[in-house]
Amino acid sequence: MAKEKGKASFILYFEYKDYFEQLSVEERGELITAIFDYVVTGETKKLKGASEMAFATFSTPSPEYEMERVSMP
């Protein structure tokens, strides 16, 4: 199993459940695989349609996250 040194996990927020529910079972599988690949390798996998749009939400930090990250002591 390949994994980046020092990175043993990543966060998947409950709010993302809505994105998964709008996808077919096949698209969900493609999306979660693409997310794991992105976290491990930093490379993006070519997806189609709704899966591609959902992936963009995972690979781009939300403004709320950035505000929280910047304000942390």
C-alpha cells in the first residue's frame, strides 16, 4: 500500500455526504478513488460530469476552512 511519508489520514467532512448522494453508485466509487489518489499522489484523475464537479469541492479548500486555518493561533 503506497502512502506519502508522514500522511496517514485525511478529513472527509459529513457535509460532503450530500454530494455523494447525488451520484450513482458507480460515480461514487470513481469519486472516492479519485479522492484517495489525490491525497496520496497529489495528482488529479480525469472524471466526468457530476463526479468531476463533486471532486472540485474536495480538492479546493472552502473559504470557511481557509478563514478557520488563518485564524488559528
